[in-house]
Amino acid sequence: MSVGWGFVGTGGIARTVVRALELADGGELVAVCSRDAGRARAFADEHGAAGAHDDVADLLADPAVDAVYVATTHPQHHAPARAALLAGTPVLVEKPMTVTAAATGDLVATARERGVFLMEAYWTRFLPLTRELLDVVASGAVGQVLSVHADLGFPAPESARRFHDPEIGGGSLLDLGPYPVGLALTLLGAPDTVRAAGTLTPTGVDRQVALALSWESGAVAALSTTIAAQASSRAWVEGDAGWIELDAPLHSGRRFSVHRRGSEEVEVHENGVEHGHRFMLEHVHECLAAGRTESPLVPLSWSLELAGVLEQALTQVGAARRPELG
């Protein structure tokens, strides 16, 4: 059975994901929704979808739609995702799932109450190299993981509304944070403490944020995001028996190297792929075929943890955000 996807949104990330969907096994684009009917029709025609809608309710009523991918700007994720869940339609929501912990919690609670599949589109978790990285860590090659260091960022011009406008979820942490923070959570779980410092843009969103996370196990993480500076965009995973270095950009999933204590030998892992979102889509197809209501690799508990860290950090730096419930 092929999953018929309905896309909500026609922006850049929707175009990235639809190209991956064209290569993925088990699904196809069947309908598109945009507030602009002309944009919906143009996107649908470009990618061979029959359905084009300017209302989410119409998309959900389309009999060809088996699952929905929400690809709107961050503050516009909650409403269509919740509508889909209430309609009993599985949902993949672009990251971050929402802009507040309350809104993410509402979606998770709704999905669980209704028994409907919901997943955050943390696509890097499904890359072949990410799986290799987790296997290396699990093997004990670098011992117990004690620290994670990761940064991500670049200078974003003020003309780029996506990064500077609080009404559409601007700021460095919501846009870039799921990558470094997500890496730390994937490796170490939910932190016990979150400390953040940062600076704001003239529009009130976070310009740069530095996070210090800690765990009762003794592990720590030093993470940062920026839309002002050119970051190295790399990551290091440090254990008591060695360390792993992830090449830039850290979310590309192309190369990492393993360094063991007391050895000059460097073990290099390379597995670059194009259109890496296809592995995420194929995972969703597998989950739906198996009747799962959440992913075992990006569970809803992980999304709640990510939302909690991002919210604490944004609150501590005083960043402006658009409320998102309703």
C-alpha cells in the first residue's frame, strides 16, 4: 500500500521534502494545501498531485489523503496538526513541532487520546550515518559519554523574515536549535538542568544563544546557535575512552571520525546521501504499515523533551515569541 500524502504548506522545506518523497519507497504526494489557492495548484501540478486546496478541512476530507505533512512556518504548525489528529489522520510535523511547550504538549496529548500517529520531522535521526554514530557510541568505542559540544549558525540578513520576525517563529534557537539540542537529547536523554544566555535582535528574537545542559549522571552539554556569526557548525561527543568529531555542517550526516584514548589511529565513517529526508519518510511509512501511533526512534517523549529545553532557553534569554494555542 502506498501512503497518499497531503502537504500543508508550499515553502522551501515542503519542496525539499517532496523531492525526497519522490525517491522514497511507499508513498506519494496526492494533495497540497495553501492559504493561496494558486500556490497550492501550482505546487500540485509541478509534482503531479491531483488535489489542491486552500483550506485544511478540505484537504482532510480528500479521500486520497492518508497522512498529512505540516510544513508551514513554526507558529502555524499547531492548528493544522491538531485538526488532522482530530480527523484521525496521521501527522508528520516539521520541526520544531510548535513554538511552545504547551502547544507541543497539546498535540502529544491529542495524538495519544485519539490513538493517531504523530511524529516530529527530526529527519537527521534516520540518516545512515546517524545510525552508525549511535552504534559506535553503543559499542563503547569512546566509553561513557560525558559531554557533547555542538554549534550551528551563520549570518542571516535582516531581510530574511524567517529568521527575524517573531510572528513567523524567527530566531536562531527555534530554527537551528533542534539539530544541536536534538543530538544531545538523542545521546543523553532529557537534561536535569538547562541554563541559557543570549542576545536579541532589534525585533526581539534570539540572535545568539549559548546553552549549558547537565544530567544527574555527570554528563554535560555545551551548545550554541547563532544568526549573527559564522559558526563552525560541528559537534564533538566526548567519552572517558575517546571522542567522536562530526564534520560540518553537523546535520549533514556525511562524515564523523572516532578517536580512541591511547591510539593514534582515527576511524573515519563516511556515508553521504542526497535527499536524506527520504529515510524519515520511509520510516513513517513503515510505522503506519505496522499500525504504530508513534515512532520508536523519534518518540513523542523526545519531542516533549526538546520543546521543554527550547522553551526554558528562550524564556531565560527573553526572546519574543508568538503565542501558539488555539
